[in-house]
Amino acid sequence: MSQVVRQGASDVLGKLLSGVPLGAWERAFPKDVLSVCYHVVSDADIAHLKLYRYKSVSQFEADLRFAKSRCISFEELRSVRYGHTMYRPNRIFFTFDDGLVECYDTIRPLLLKHAIDAAFFVTTGFLDDAAVFPETELSLCIDAIEKADDAQCAGVLAAVSTGVSDAIRAVEKMKLVRLRRTLTKLQKRLILWLLELDTNDAYKRNLVCQMLGVDSAAYVQKRPVFMTSQQIATLASDGFTVGAHSLYHRPMTQLTQPEMLNEIVMSCQAVREITGQERVSFAFPYNGLTIDRHFLATVKRDHPYIDLFFDSGMLRAEPSFVVNRVFADDPMGQETTLDYVLSRAWAKPTSWYAMRSAVLPAVAFDAPKRELNITGVPISVVIPAYNAAQFLEETIQSIQAQTLSVAEIIVVNDGSCDNTSAIARALGVRVVDQENEGSSSARNRGAIEATQPWIAFADADDPWEPDKIERQWQSLERAPSAVFSFTDCSQFNEFGVINKSVMHEVHRHFIQVGVPLGDDSLLCDRSSLDRALLVHNIFCHSALIVKTDTVRFLGYDQNLLGAEDYDFVLRLMRENVGTYVDVPLVHYRRHSMAQTSSIPKVWEGVAAVARRAIVKPHEYSSEASEHFTRTLAYYLFRCGFAHFRYGDQTQARNWLRQSFRERITGVALILYPLTYVLDNSFGRRFRDVLVTITCCEAFKSRSIKRMLLSIVATNKAAW
């Protein structure tokens, strides 16, 4: 009874909320992509499709016209989901499941007519009608029952069943059956019994078919049900994407993991052989909502040709390599339009949660199968290294000298030209070599290779204090809910110490709010951390320890050059809490070799993060999206000023023009003409003075005397 009440309450709430206009849902809870799923489109009443509620040609064309202006291609969908490209939110992508012949005869011409891309997911075991789909046989039986009289139905019931249950499950299934006429009580009872029949009960199913005169094998010889291999190849040559939908459409949630793996891999291989596609996506038959996403990530890692997974969770949040879809081919009275279907999907509370996006879906959740090092705390230290031979030994030795040792140290050699790899191997640490792809790729690779449940990141030139791991591990043990830990750090260069405590001397805006854990550590308040990050990146990445699963889930964006660590911690703050140790336990080295010395590139990266937070607010906190919406013009100006400061006036003007499009400010208006006039020797000297004025501490304190002394001291040699 309680189930009926809950279902009734859910239906009432859904109907009330479905009256909210689609545009309001899209603005309140934007999604990167809205993927819709159909099975068949036809104007005919087809005997073997009694279990499908499908749209007519005119209804489907209305959906195409509604969606056409914001449809995206499959490659654009991949680019969005993998974080390579940003589009306006709420783009639409069409998919079609099962591989029924109507997809080729009816749907394909309509898609070509409207120039809309789509993906077709085919059940490979049924191609060329090589086998009979159990639901085809069941549909043919229902069609025969519609034509049978009560005496024939009573005879079948007497032969196969002693009674019929009125379980909610069967009644709900009955609503989906496509019927031509009103049923008698005996016809309805027999159909309900059929819907409850175990699909593995071949004896009873064959007996019913025999008594009703149904010969499914003869039927499919006369009337094709599924597409042929040649038709599938034609779809691929037309430019459509063809994916796999399992071998025999078995419910994946009822299978063991080895059985699921076989269904996924074998069907994807079959599609590759037919179409010649390099990558094949997979759509779960029925649904795969309860399938462990860690398992799916492992499947992707072990079989790189397997692309996206498509599920049936409406608009539910998922990792980026899983695309949930809305079923759109279920007419409900007059309310059959796609905008109504999407509004109904958004009315589900599960659609209101933010999308947890993994930027790099190839990053697996499960660690590679290798023997684990059980000595030390369960932490893998990951060091991305590119031409780091000068300082790498010092850094590794500081890690090896920890009072609490770590289980393993992994150096990811990012295509170095020097002897970085040899130095690391000589110190006895594990080295992973790869082509030069940047620090984001190296960190992602290190996360894949890690065998421990925690990862500590270390830049190749940042040595640690001996008790760093011990202090952070103690704080994590006192805070079981923590997903990460970070510490204060100092800054130094070849001339000496710049800041003894970055948190207390540079990031004074960071208000340490949280639960004290003792020994200068606390469990940080998520909102205070998030607000501090919006002012400046307070994290030194060499001071960061994160759960391995979280790193693999979020991933580092390889397309951000200069602020990938800032982007990572902003997304890390979205749903997680961590500990902070208020002691400088990392020494951050500042020198010309360091990647962060490229100031224009850093500001360009921050501007890219700001734009992403505006376009994809579901990946960041609501505060981040609102903050960057207000301050985007400032970050664009800082990009222009950075290029102005370092002498690239063309790029300076480009970024300043972009800032004008967001908001015109007085300082930007002053700076813009200076990019034209300060490009000679005198102009460059004047620019240096101007930069000195705006960058010195005296400027911030408004002390004219200190400002002049700073200018003279800075430019004395040049004058």
C-alpha cells in the first residue's frame, strides 16, 4: 500500500511540476547535453511492436523541428562531455535503440531530410534477424490474444496457469502495451500473465505460442524485424554514429560483472567489424542505473575503443563518460511534444542535482592490477616532471626523508629531454614515461598508475618538510569525512626566502573557519574555502593530498594551460570537505624554469576557467558561477595587462577588447591607447615605470613617498 501511495504522490508532484515552462527549467538547472532516446517511428500498427509505444511520422518530425536549432553532432557531444569544448547549455542529441528496421526505413530519411546527426544503438545478436527477440514473440502473442475469443483465452489460461497476480509491476507493464481495441476480462488476464512470465521459461512461452498459433520464426522470414548488417554499414557511411546495445538485449543489471563485460565487449567489437569505426559507444538495454561506474571506467581503460556509455536515467547527474537519456517515444494523450517530455524529465528531483563531470573519461577508477606496497601510509606520491633534472633529486630525497613514509613515489616523465628519468630511477622510485603532453596529462597518468587510496602531489622542484606527511595524515585520521588535505607553504628563489608563510603573508583573505582538529589543523568549512578560492588560488599543489578515486573522477583538464590546478581545486570544492594544516610544510620554488612564471599564460588560464564556470555552472559551486559572471571583465583585463607588462601589445589589445565586451572600465580605457604609443624604447621604459607603480605594495597603501622610492630603486640601473 505504501508503494502505491508513494507512486501516486510522485505522479501528482510530477504533473504539477511539469507545468513549469521548459525555459525556466533550463535556466534554473542547465545541462550540458539533453540526449533523447527513441526506438521506432511509424504510422502503422505493427504486430511485433506491441510492447513499444512509438510516435507517428508527423509527431517525430515535430520533435525534429523543435530541436533542430540546438542539435549537436556526436563529435560535438563527445567534445562537450570530455571537456574539450564548451557550447551553450541544453544542446540536444538524438539516439535510437535496439536496431529495428524502422530506424533504416523511416527514421533515417527523416534525419537526412532535416540534416540532424544521431546515434543508432543496435542489438548485434538480432541483426539480419539471426535470432528472435523474446519481446517480438511476446508482442505477436499479444496481437493474437486481441484477435482471440474468450473461449480460446480461457483454454490457454487453464493450460499454463492456476491464477494471475495483479502485481503492480504487471499492471504498469500493461500501460505500455500498444492495443487496437478494448479487451475483455479474459484477454486482459492472459496478457497480464504473459507480462509476468519469466523470459527464461521457454516451455510455457512455446506452449502459449502453439495454442495461439504464433510462429515467430516464420513471421520474421516474411517481415524483417531488425536491420541487416548492410543497412548498419549504410548508416555509418551516411555519417551517423552506430553503437552497441548488447548481444541479446539481456537486462544488464541482472548479470554478473563477467557477463556484463562479455555483452559490452563482444557487441562493441561486432559493431566495429561492420562499420569500421575506431570508437564504439554502448547503450544499456532497459537501463544500467545500478551498474558500478567504477566497473565501467575499468572497462574503458582495458578496452580503449569503447567510447561513451548511454544510460536511461533521464537527466540524472553522472560522470562525463556516461550520458543519461530521456525516453521521448511514449505518447501520452495529446502531450507528445518533445518540450513536454523534457519538462517532465526536469520535474524529477534527481534532475536538479549538479552534474559531476570527469574531464578525462579514460581515467579509470580502479587501479591497475599490481602488487601493492604495504609499507608506510597508503599514499602514492605523484610527481609530474619535465626537464626537471636540476631539482628533482632534492625533491625526491625530501619525500624519502619523511618521518612517516609513503607507500610509493611515482615520477611521470613528461617527455623530458634531459636525464630526469635516469635520476628518478637511480633514487629507486617508479618512473612512468610518456610523450610531452603537459602537467595535467602527467597528473592524470599518475592517478591511473597509483596503487594507493590517496595521492599526494609534488612538483618536481618543491621540496617538503620532513613531517609533512605525518601532520597531514594525522589530520585526515581525525576527520573521516575529509576527501583532501592541504597545508601552508613558503616561497623562495635563488636569492632566498620570499615569504615564510604564504597563507599569512599573501592570502590573508583566507579566513580559517572549521572544526579544530588539534596540532594546528582543522576540518575546513567548504563555503569559506570556496570564497577564498574565488579571490585567489590559495592551494599550493605540492601541499595537496586527495583521495585517488576523487582525482580519477574529476581529472585535470589538459586543455587549460596555466590554471589547470586552479580549475581542479574549484571543482574539488564543489562537493567535498578537507583538512588544513596551518604550518608551512612545502617550500614553493619560484624561478625562471617554473611553469607558473609565465604570467600571461596564467591569467589566460584563469579567464578560461571563469568562462567555463559561467557556461557550465553545474560543474562548479553556485558562488563560483555568480562570482565569475560579475568579474569576467576583470580577468580579461588582467590578461591584457599581463601582455602589456611583458611587451606583447597586440595580444594586450586583443584581451582588452574582450574585456570591453563584458564591461568598460576606466583603467582599461586608459591602458588601451597606451598599447599603441608605448612600443618604442622610451615608451617601454615608461611602461616599466607604470607597471612598477601599479604592482608595488606602496601603490596599494597609497603612500606617494614609498611609491617614488620604489620606482627609483626599480629603475635606477636602467636610467
